Amino acid sequence: MLKRIAIAVALACLPLEAVPAQPTFDHPDTHQPDRKQLTMDQDQAVRFMDDFARCVARHQSRRAAAVLALPYGSDQQRAAAADLAEGEDHCLGPFSGTLQLTFNAPSLAAGMAEYFVLNPDKLADERRRHPGSFVYAPPEGVEGFGDCVVQQSSAGVEALVRTEIASGAERAATNALAPELARCVLEGQTLSLDRTALRQLLAFSLYRRVAMAPEPVPAPRP
């Protein structure tokens, strides 16, 4: 029987309603200012969410690490990610008007994972100060595929993480991983991962690999 694993990607519908300055009018109770709605395309929205996630990890590094310790895409992680994102409005950047934002746990987890991978000193500091945030459950489901790809080529996955999201460089780095991706698909297994979902999973898996506490070095015998 074919086994199908799919990751839902946060659809990039981010309406931004910009409210212009109100003109002088005689009957304020009946006046409704014109509103202009701007909608990002999918690539713009993915970049926006990545910037948001990295900002959250920078300001809430302990809690971010705790979210990343939970099973990827699990109900636990979704709840923890939503709780973490709430109250981090400052990470949305400057805007005028009202912003309606929809995201899923993998979007936030991947951006936070990439932040830590690209800032190893911050990661090491958090691991030293809060070791409880770096205790992981055994990988399950699609995590096994991501772990396999990272084991095959951690350098290739790191090269992907270092590219700009939704760029030509990202596509090239993804294509370069094609042999590893093929080797890690189990017989009879079908993976449904688009470019965004694949990067999110691999970023999370790479983070788990580099975030694991190093094995203690035994003291030399006298």
C-alpha cells in the first residue's frame, strides 16, 4: 500500500487594508473612508512569515527553542507556536491600517530554525542556559525523511537555508539535493512536498541536528 505524507503550506493570503487620513467632513457618524486592500502573492507571504519567525526567535529565543523541541507539525507544536506568536506584533514591522495574518506551525518553526542555524552563538547560549528546551522526542512521520536528507548532505541543506526564500538560488540549491531526496524516499512511499514545504522541513531537520547537545568529552585518565 502506498503511504502518502503531505505537509500543508500556509497559503499566502495576507490582506493589508491601508486606511488613508480622514478628510474634514460634516457628519462623522455617516462617513466611511475608502479602504485599499493589498494582497501579497505566495512568495511575498512566505518571505514575510520567515522575517516574522526570525524576529520571534531573536526576541523569544528560549520559547522558540521549546517550540522546536516538539514534534514537527504536531498539535502540540501548533498550539505552542500560536501562543508564542501572539503578542509579538512588533515583529510584523511597520504598517498602516489593519493586518490579517494566517500561518501554520511549520512556517513559524522553519523560520525560527533557520535563525538558530545561522546564529550558532545564540543557539549555543540558549542550549547552555536552558537545556530543557533541547530534549527531543524520537522523529516520526515526515521527520524521518528530513533527517535522512540532512544525514546524507548537511552541507547541501545548509546551503539551501542560506539562500533567499523564493529565489533562483533557492531553486538551484534544492535541485542540487535531488540525489539525496531520491535516496531518502522509502519504497512505496509518496511525498507531497512543494518547494516551500520541503525547505521548511529540511530547515527544521538541520536545526535538530546542529542543536543536539554535543557528547561529553570523557576526562583523561590520570
